[in-house]
Amino acid sequence: GAPPGGGEEGAPPGASGSGDAEAACPPYYLGNFQRVVAAVLRSPDAELLNEDDGRWIGAFGRLSAAAQKLYVRLFQRKLNWLKVNRLDYADVCLDLMPVIDELALAGLVQTGAELHDVSHGLALLTASELKLLTRHFHLRAQGQRSEMIGSLLSLAKQQSIFSVNRSPGFAILTRMKEMVGPCVRISIAARAVFSRVLLLYSLTEPMDEEDAACAGQNQLSTLLLVNMGRLTFPHYTIHREAKIFQNREDLLRYEAACHTLAELGAAMAAKDWEVALQIYQRAKEAWSHLDNSSNLWLWRQLPVYLRCFTAGWVYTTVRCRGVEVLQRLHMYTEAVVELRNLLDQSDFCPESRGHWWDRLSLNLQQHLRQPEQAVACVRAALADVRVHAGHRLALQQRAQRMHDSPSCRQWHHLLQELPVIHVEDVPHVTIKGRPCPGMGTARFLLEEEPGSVVICSVEVLSLAHYRQLGFDQGIHGEGATFLTLFGLLFWEIIFLPGIPDVFRNPFQTCPLDLYTDCFYRNRTEPIESRLRLLQEASTDTLHTLMADVWNTHKDTATALVNWEIFRSIQEAQSLVSCLGGLFLSGVCRILAEDPRQGRGGLPDLVVWSSERLHYKLVEVKGPSDHLSHKQRVWLHRLQKLGAAVEVCHVSVVGTRSLQLS
């Protein structure tokens, strides 16, 4: 597409002009940036941009080619001050200062004259420069970098009795700038506009914390890989009907919520729980102004796979994370209140309801010592039809523990006649392995042949055990093995045209409804038809179905198919010959009806004999490892479908008799 133009100052977002950016062959990164901006300006989403946004886009369009190239280079970096002498962009020009001056004149970057925060400046200093600066102000120039920065910041906060220009902070900033030399940072206001454009262009899955932190530049990397031919997306028909953002304010609220989620994630990763608490509390305040507003009604009208692009969904995720923060700070009463609020609504994050019920019952029983309320909580949870099987089993076991607890004896009658999931046990076997010295029980020693010993995982050790039992083929793929088979057998149904809003841009690896209940509802008839075909299909038919997809779409980027799981189509066909159509139909039904929950908990290993056409599905457990609830549910389901399943426990033996070669 044509690059975004300049236009006159104050022109609307769609205005265009001429400039050096319209050079015949801009470099890949600039060309991609221009294509993204132009595509959004031509789309209905352009109405979400205002005149201020248009001014920034116009300012970019009027830049020289060198300035446009440098701006995109800086945009793709994190939002930090940068030393100019550390920037090496020979493709732009050797002397960057005139180009930086052009960008600064357009307001697209800030220079050192606008660096007023001492902490930002200190981050630019090398270790040796930091020591020199510390000594210059007669502070201790030893210890950790954080200690020296802390000392300088403490000094900078001291007030001068004479004037601001003679304060310690001003002196530190002045000396620091002399040491750093010219520096530059991309303008926050302009960056926000182009980040917004990228967001609108690539809205195919909820913005994760990394994307929010780096302004969504990952999408430019995706475009680059496509241009280089290293990434190919599936063929499908884009079909937009719903309007996700009703107006500009709606989009800005979503952006703000995403950045709050990113901030909270960073604080939690740093285990800075007090800061995380403050972020969570600010988010609650922001949500309180949106809850029960007209926005909430509009968000409810969206299908669940588009609702995740609303501020309501993101703030619900923040509140869910906030529960963990409250629990870390032992604020269990507040955590219970928030969990009840989350459970009182059903519009956002419905897949998390099982987790919320489980945490609520745990907090009530163990931390707040309110057994009667804990019992009532478990009863309500098991009556909630939106709780999936794995969490339902966990809640059922919690109910049993409550029944056996003396503290809940007087409420035994409330724990009778609860809905029950019957999960049968499966066979268990135990093999022995020698752990690798110094690595605990994470790695084991495997003698592949006399005199040759390798270090391996418990899964590889188990595969060797099953080879000795006659299973000459084996894959450690966990859920990826069956998800890949599902993707190969249901490819054209997954990418079925005619379903509104599941494909909204050219860079999707799956339909937006894949991991929601809508996936099956939107394709009930073709899914049921394919399941019937699998039940009755001959081995040759199954092989042909898989080969057609494999040969046509091999290495296409898709969320379901891992093209590396099988070494060849023949290996995949060999496994399918053992599994048979009837069993595959049963597994594929589970995955089609509940792909989000179904993808977790599948067995670690699939082993089979290509000669005898026998197979076994194996969950491997190392020392002190136990089955999760999802794994127990899957093993039960697979056994009911007629599969040979078992749990292989690896126990530890001594290592004296075995040495590494």
C-alpha cells in the first residue's frame, strides 16, 4: 500500500502528501511500517483516530527518508533514553545528529535538553561512568550498581537553600549529561499514536504484557518474516461484521487497561507486591467508573471471542491477578471479596470460573476459618455449569476433604448428594532410573549402548523402557501430538469461510473463536459430519485426509499443528493406523467441543508398534510428581474410548555402578 502522507498541519488522519518516504524501494522495516499505517487509514478503523493522531502521522509523512528510517528504528526499541554515540544505523547515515535534529524539530523525539529525570539519566551510565560520578559527589563508589544509583538519587532529592539551579539534583543531572553526551528518546505522544495504529492493524489476539510494554512492535517482526518468506499464514476469508470499538474513547480505555496489565505483570515478576497492590487498586478504581455503564451493555453484545478486546475483559484479568497479589500480602478478606465480585459476573473470562471457585473455597476454609461458607462455596461451584471437568474434579476432592475434616462435621449434611464426576484409575507401572549426579532428579543417566551413557529427561528414559517392550516408535509430545492430528484431520473446517469476525486480518494462526465454546457451535454440522467420517473411515482414507493437508500446508503457521512433532507424514500415518478412526473420532470430539480445556492434560508419550499396530498412551511421573486433575480426567476419557493407557512412575536407584563416558 501507499505510505502515509503528510498533508497540512491539522489535517484529518486520512490526509496525504508527498515526501521522501515515497522513495521507490524503502528498506523492509520502513516499508512494513508504511504499509501498516496506510492499511489502517484505508480501513473503517480510521474513524477511531482523531486530528491530533493525524498531525503525528502527517509529521512522519513529511520527514526525509533518512529521518523516517531512523524513527522506525527507534520505535522498534523499548521506550528508554539512548546514547547517540551507541546508535549504529549505517543504513540510515553515518552522522545521525542532523537526522535526530530533524526528528526533534518535528516533535517525534526528545533530546538531552528535555532529560530532566535523574533516574532516567543514571540508567544511561556504564559501570565505570557511574563510579566516576559517585566519586565526584564524594559518595561511596563501591558495591552494587543499584546501591550507587540509590546513593545518587538520595542526594538528588536534597533541597538547596539557594536556588533550583544549585541543588544537588541539578548538579548531578548537569554532570551526568556531560558524561553521557548527546542522547535521544522517542516522543511518548507520537509513539502512542503509532502503537495505536499497530494495535488496530493486528487485533487478532488479546494484547499480552510484552506487546503492551513494547508498543506492539512484535507485529512489525511478523511482517518482516512474511516478507522474507520465512513465515506463511493459512489461507482464509476475512469477514468483518462486528464493531469492536464503538468510538475512540472505547479504544483508549482498552489501551489503558492493557498497559495497566503490563505494569502489574512486571511488578509481580519482580515480586514487588506493594507496588503491585497499588497498581491493582488503581485498576479497581478505573473499573468502578466503567462498571454498569453503557459500555458494559455494548461489550455484552459482542461474541466472547471479540469481548476479550474490551477494557472490561482486560480489567477482569487485572482483578484476577490482583487476587494473587492480595493473597501474597495475606489480605485474605479482601481476596475473598474480589473473588466473589468476579464470580458475580459472567461476561468476562468465563474460562477462569473454576479457578476462582477453587481459590475462594481455599481462602474461606484454610485462611479465614469459615467452614460453613467454604461448604456453601463448594456446593455453588459444583452447581456452576461453566466450571470445566478438571476444576470440577478438584472441587469435588476438596468437598471430600471437608467431609473428612472434624471442623466441618456439623455441615456434613450439606456435602451429601453433590454432583460427582466419576474418574476411574488407570494402570500404573514403575521403572527405575539413575539420577545424574549434581542434578537432583531432574535428569537421569541412560545407557543407550554398552559404554555409552547420555543425560536425559524422565520422558526419554521412559521411551527407552517402552522400546524394550516392543514399541519401536514413540513421541514425547504431550498435547501437541493430538492437537496436530486434530488440525490435520479438521483443517478445512477450522478455516471454514462464512463465519463472521473469526478472521479479521491476514496474520492469524487460527480463528478467533478456536478456544471458546463458540468454535463448536459455529461449525456444528461440518464437525459432526467429519466425526462420522472418521468413525467409518478406512486406514487409507485417514492417510489420504492427512496427506492432502500435509502436502498442501506444510510449515504454515497455525496454532494447532506442530509440523515438527512428526518427522514425516509417513510417521503420522503409521500412528493413525494404530489409533484407528473410531478412537480418533472420540478424541477429536472432545477437542472440538472444548478445545481450550482439552489441550491441557493429555499424556506425555504416545508409543506404538508399527508391526503389531499396538499403541499405548503414557503419562510419565518423576520422583515426587503427581497427576494433576486435568491429567486424571484425560486418562479416564482415553481409557473409556478404548485406548491402552498407563502412568509410568520413575523411581531413583543409586549411581555408583554407572559412569559417564
